[in-house]
Amino acid sequence: MNTQQLYEQWLANATEDSDLVKELESIKNDENAIYDRFYRELEFGTAGLRGVLGAGTNRMNIYVIRYATQGLANYLKKNYKNPSVAIAGDSRIKSDVFTKEAARVLAGNGIKVYIARELQPTPVVSFCVRELKCQAGIMVTASHNPAKYNGYKCYGSDGCQMTDDNANAVYSEIQSIDIFKDIQLVDFEDGLASGMIEYIDDSVYDSYIANVKKQSVNAGACENSGLKVVYTPLNGAGNVLVRRVLAEIGIDDVTVVKEQEMPDGNFTTCPYPNPEIQEALQLGLDLCKKTGADLLLATDPDSDRVGIAVKLADGSYRLMTGNETGIMLTNYILSCRKAMNNLPENPFVVKTIVTTELIQKICDKYGCELRNVLTGFKYIGEQILRLEEKGEENRYIFGFEESYGYLAGTYVRDKDAVVASMLICEMAAYYRKQGKSLDEVITQLYKEFGYYKNKTVSFEFEGASGLDRMNGIMSGLRENTSISEIAGRKIEVINDYKLSTKTDKATNTVETINLPKSNVIAYMFNDGCSITVRPSGTEPKIKLYITGVGKDEAQATAVVEELITAGKTLMGV
């Protein structure tokens, strides 16, 4: 069907949600609005679904949720006997509705559902899948996207986000059904009454917190530390469990940003509820100045990522990048465990290909292997799974990505802001007792290993034309095979993760990259600097990941600015 026919089909059949009915009626004479909503389907991939709320196949709504869930149900019934699924959602608009719609469809297909009674962090779903021995998990969230978005993230039986093969199998099932005619569902209350839908018991969350606390490196470090913390859940799902774990480890001076404490999918105080962005943290920073807090913690709406700011000697506050927090945590865990002689044999740390290379130097110092994986925490989860299959999961020490996602321990298979918040506070308290601030800690690490300045710059490309533009930019980069320098810097290596090629420009030789294919191109220079170009998998953006290396911050910053300008020219934006 063409877009007009799809629109008319939805006008006739999408009648259960009054918001969608009004929207469809309002665009009746607007060809562009109809086209934008129906020119494609939101594609189910390893990150599940994510899109703008609204009517149509290119939007998030109850019909798209049912459609995806019916496909998942068909997949589960073909591959498992008596499968079950864990479901939760965060504070986003319609997350509560979408979780119940997914439960209705699964129960309608004879699949047992364990559903959270209240909003929960994303890592809790990963935990529940394993704890309750489910074959899949669903988290309704759009993570840190603006309020107009929502999403649907799927987990496999191992607690990891679905692999490419499984996601493709589910997508194939989705494509074989009619979005309105082939959906099997029951009334939610009837599902509860029959036992096909069951609320997750509080004991599961107790077990989750107990596993988080097991990741402590210096148990008791927070007690009587005097550490003062300001915390903001950014109107999301972290409020209960983050505050609970901090209280249980002895952080008794926690002030919460009131305007951002309670669930609110409109995110009225921060249009981009992203701990990477200073605007989202501004209310927290203001409260830090009023209270004299040592540390600001900010978790994103689904509480899988955390950003921090630390107090400086002059009373001002420094926002730490995701890389800097990861650098400090990696060094803290490895140095303390080495000193306590409880590092396992052949330990390893995992990071993504766009995350700081400074980690290699820290790992070398402590005799720890560093593994690089593609962007996306599922690839870190896969590394843990491979160890578990060999009975060697204790070798995993820490994993992180530059976008503020961290995981210590193997109890979940996704990034977890609850455990990260605990470890950040523990680390701050540990160094505080030594008379050091976290600002002093990162400064010392830069002095020891060199100043690595990392910056991510995003370029938005909205709508159908935006997707074409993004594809054109990436194709143009791949066609420019003769490039040998950028901004006067000689290119040493070009890594094309879509073609799985590593091209050495000095010798003009090509090696194979043994990682899954991904639409990413990295330009590595002979001085340790780099430019990596990567379209986002969840937003209409292309991201430039810039690394500048210098003898100090000023020099590294100057290099970064130079490479940003060069990167824009390279992409033609």
C-alpha cells in the first residue's frame, strides 16, 4: 500500500486511542504530514524500536507496540516451550500504556508475563529476565531522547539485548502479520485474574539491590565519610533504587532536586533529559552551590546512564565527561583490587571503539586485558556471556562506553546507573578520606598517562530527507578512498566497520576487522588523535567522536577544535 492507502486504513481501524483519532483527523489534507507518518515502518532491530509518539507506522503507538509484540510472541512460541517474558517501563509518556498493551498481546498468545507494578530502571529488566528465568524481556523507554519519543527494547534469555540474528528473526515474524487483523490479545485485568499476567514481587528488587551491593570494592568506605551528594533522577525511573542503594551503603547526606524528583514524561525542566548535557544538570548544579555538595549525580529517565559534577577547591563545579568518569572508575577498581590482591587471573575490561584510548594505558599498568567492541552495550554484554559459557565470568572487571554507561559485575547484561552511582559515591568517599577530590584524581591520571580530550558532536537530520542525507554522507566518505590526510594530519589507519576493513595508509595494506558489521568509519592519525563518524542507531543524527591528545588540557582542547572543524568539512555539513 502507498502512504495514502495506509493512512486511510489507519483512519478506519485505529480507533481505540482518542489521541491517535484526533491526530489522524487533523492531517487529512496534509500530504507531507501523512507521508512522514507512513513512508516507512519503525524497524525492529537489536535496539528494538524507537520513534516519535503519534499515529502511523513511523510512530510509537499502541498498534505498533501490539504489532511488534505479536511478532515477538510468534518467535518465542516457535523457539521455546512455555516461554515467559519480563516487562517494565520508565516515566515516559504512554510507557504505562505500552507495557500493558505488550502484556495483553503476550498473554493473548499463551505466554506468561511478569510485569513491573511501577516504573523501573532498564537494567532491572535485564536482571528480571535472568532471575525469573524468562526467555525474553521488554523495556518501554526512549532512554535520554526528548519527551516526544518513546521506545521498545527487547532482551534475550541471557539478559542481553537481542542479538542481530534473533532481532532479525523477530522482525521477519513482524513482517508476516497484519497490524490490525492478526493481533491476539486479552483484557489486562482478565490476564491478571487468570495468572497469565503477574506483577513482579518486591523480593526480586531486593535481590537486584543485593547484587548491586556485591560490586562494592571498598565496603564501608562511605560510612562516616561526610560525603554530601545532590541527586537528580531527571523525572525518571532511578529515584527509588538509586536512593535506596546510597542509603544502604552509608551515604546519609543526599539532597534530591525537587523539580526533577517525581516521574514526568514531559521533562519540563530539561527538554533533553540527557546527563551528557549541562542544561539537564543545571538545577542540580544550582542546588549543589546552595548545599555545598561534594558531588552531583544525574541519572537519565531509564536510569541506565549517569552523569556527575564534582566540587572544585574554589567552590565551583566541574562536569565530568563519560570518558573521565570511566577512566576514574577503571583506575579505582583495578588499583584497589590489585592492592587487596583480589584481581582474578587474566582480568579484562571492555570498552567501545569510540571510548577513550587512555584506558589501554591503565589496563597495561595493572596487567589487565582490554577488549574493544562496537558501540552498544549489548556487545559488552556478549563478552560477559562468552565468559559465562566457559565458567570464567569472574574475569570481567568493568565495562563502559563514553556515553555515560557503566557496568561492574555480571548480574545484569546492560549498563546500570544504579551500580555506577554506588561506585562513584564509594570512589569519591574513598579518595575524600585521603584528602583528594575527584577533580584532583582525574588531573593526576592525566599527568601520569597523557591528556586525552574527547568530544562528541552531533548533527541532526530529521524526517525522510534527513535519512537520505545521512546515507549520502556515509556513502561519500566510503567513496573517498584516496584521502591521506585531514587538516594537515597524516592518516595512519582507516577503520571501516561496515566493510570490516582496516586500511593502513602507510603500507596501503588492508586487514579484516573481526567485529560485527556496523556503519562506522574511523580515521586514526599518527599522533594518537582520531575522528570517528557514526550515525546514531536510535536518533536521526550523525555523531562525530573526536580525540585530541596533548601535553596538557589547553593543547588537547586546541587539537579537538581543529579536528571538529575538519570533521565538518569532511562530511560536508
